Amino acid sequence: MNKCVVWGVIVFLITVLSLSVVSAQTCMISTGIGNRLLPDTDCDRVIDMEDNCPFIANPMQRDAERNGLGDVCDLYFESINTQPSDFVYNGRAFNTVITLQNNRDYNIRNLKIRVLVPELNLESVQYIDNLEVCDIKTIELMLRAPQCVPTGYYKIIVEASFTNMLGDKEAILGLTSIRVVSDQYCQMVIENNQTIGNTIIDVMQIQDVYQVTEAVFPIRITNMESSDKEYIFSITGLDDWGNSRLEPGSLIIVPSNTESMMNLYIRAKKDSAPGERNFVVSVQSGNEIQRFLLIANIKQTGEVDKTFLWMFTLRIVLISGLILLILVALFIGIKKYFTNIKSEQNMQYY
């Protein structure tokens, strides 16, 4: 008999019988020599008054959430993992994979799952409409490691909050961590980065880039100084997977107290594998250089589904063939009609 059935039977018995009455199946144990016998309803060698789940056997008294309710009668995190499991590069996305099990004796509705990485100021939320009794559910929440954060381990807090059967708000907590690693391009930004005088540069940091087609990263340059300035752009980190071009060019002159736009076009090579790629945009003005880490999310160009095209072509051919047959039949009929008329006109009567 599985645990859920056992729990259902026990709940039914508790409803019928008074909690003060010890049933014939209840074990009686003593906490020490000479001490009186005390009830142990689930016979797990832990007396009821000390048992964190008195009606289902749990001799190990596991309580992952440390909320005083044993896991075998509680909503608890069966597992919390990250994908990738070893580390994630700065600026890249990762998933927190959470498996929940509801061992309470009622369905839990409107369950809110929240994942936080406080040190990186990250948060993601997902809801489960209904988690039934004895049900197990796995969900994934995606987060993105910020660009150019120091390499290290960062704590991930998982919170499941809900309203229990009595109408009270409850929350259970889980914990894991993720290691964020700075790649070579981020190291370049961290070690050599600076600002260019009184210049504001806004850059689109991430874009989807399809193979063989261009994606644009707009860059806005605002010159807040009292004189015109020239800015020279260069791109690093595309050699293995893509190509770039700048429009209107790699050099742009921005007049005093005005702003101008530079468009960076990125094209992924045909053999580039899907996934995120980091690269660096360097902006130089005089002896000052400011660098930005950007992300290209390479995606395969979807093949055109030709099924509809073939079906459409086939229908056109069939319809055209039918029209041609009708025209041929009409032509033959008309020709035969005029032939008969001519024959009648040439007929001699005696």
C-alpha cells in the first residue's frame, strides 16, 4: 500500500475517532527504563508528542525545511539544481530546476515559487495553479548572470509560498548556489575599462542573431562637452563565429551637446553553433577608451516548411488540368456542332 493511500486511511480514522483515544493499532513505547508507556501511533519508535509526523512512519524525522513538520507530511523541495550545474559565464542564462512534492493531506493551490540571487539582484517568479495530494512537480526558472561580475559562488534562495488549509500564509525555503565565471572578454572590460570624459554611451547589450542574417545593435552616443568629439569603434571576439560592420562607419563625429546613432550589424557564420557568444565593443576618443561586453544569441535560421507550397502547387495543377479538359471538351463539342450543321446544309433532297 503506497504512502498516499495510507495517509488517506489515517485521516479518515482520525476524523471518526477522537484524537484522545488510542486505537488498537497504536504502539506504546517508553522513553526509558521505569518510565510509563507513551503512545506511538505510527510505530516509528518516536512518541507522538515528539514526532514531527505522528501518523506516518518517519523514524529519521527528516525535516528539510526545518518548519517542525516532517517531510513525509509536508510540502518540501525534493531537489534544487542548476543547469548548467558546474558554472555559468557572466552574462549567460542559467536555469534553477526545482522538484516539489506535496505530502500534505490537501491540494495546494496558487503556489508561488520565487528564486532569488540577492548578491546579483536577480529574481524570477513562477506559479503552480494546483499541486495535488502526493503529487510531484518539476519546474524551471531562468535567470541571467549579470555582465562582468566577480568570479565566485553566489547563493540562490528558493521560496515556495501558499495559503494552507487554515487560511494562514506559509513559506518554505530552499538553498543552492551557482558559480559565475568571467570569460576573457569580460576580463578585458574589467581590467581596462574607463569612461570617455563627459560622454554617455547607451548600447543594446543582447540580441538574437540568426545564421547568415544580420542583427543590429544600436549604439547611442551623447556628447555633453562644449566641443565636438570624434569616436572610433572597434569590435573584438567575432573571429570564430561571426562578422560585423558599422554604419555609418567606424569613425563618427558628434557635435557638442548633441547625440548621434551608430548601428553595429552582426552576422553569424553559417557553421556557427547555436548559443550565446560574448564580444567586446571598444569606443576610443583621443587617449580614452570605453569598452562594452555584448551578447549575441545565435539561433539557427528555420527551414521553410514546403508542405503548404507543394499542396498549393498540386491544387493549382489539378484545377488547371480540369479547366483544360473542360475547354477541350467544349472545343470538341462546338466543332462537332458546326460540322453537323455544315453536313445538313450540303445534304441534297429529292
